[in-house]
Amino acid sequence: MNIAVAGTGYVGMSIATLLAQHNHVTAVDVIPEKVEKINKKVSPIQDEYIEKYLAEKPLDMTATLDGALGFPHCHEDLLIRLFREE
């Protein structure tokens, strides 16, 4: 299944990391540093389990700044949008 997760904060990274064990996940964010870290298998947040999964598990996850790359591929599968309340 192709899954897109919009937002790579604590909730988004937790969901993306778990789902990427058995699905292709595209993580979309607007912060270039976060996208770069994820693509290098480095966690953009401090979380012991996510750091371990990125380093040790074979995850099918890529990150991008471009929502147009992530969202169209999941139109028939699953799109998860995470919004931060101000």
C-alpha cells in the first residue's frame, strides 16, 4: 500500500515509522532539514524507538518537501494528514 503522511513531528514520525515496516510511506514536510534527516535514516525528533527503527529496521520510507510527489501516489490507498493546532 502507498501511504503519504503530511507532517513529521512526533505523531507523524511515529505513524510513518510503524507503517513503513510493511508499506511504502512518503513523509511530506515543509522543513528541509527534517526531510534530509529522514532520507539519511536519522530521526528529526528525539525518540529512542524511532531512532532505533530508522537505524536498524528495513523501512520503506522516503521524505520530500513536495506534496505533489507524495500525495498523488496514495490517492487510492491512504493519506494521513496531521495538523498542529496553534
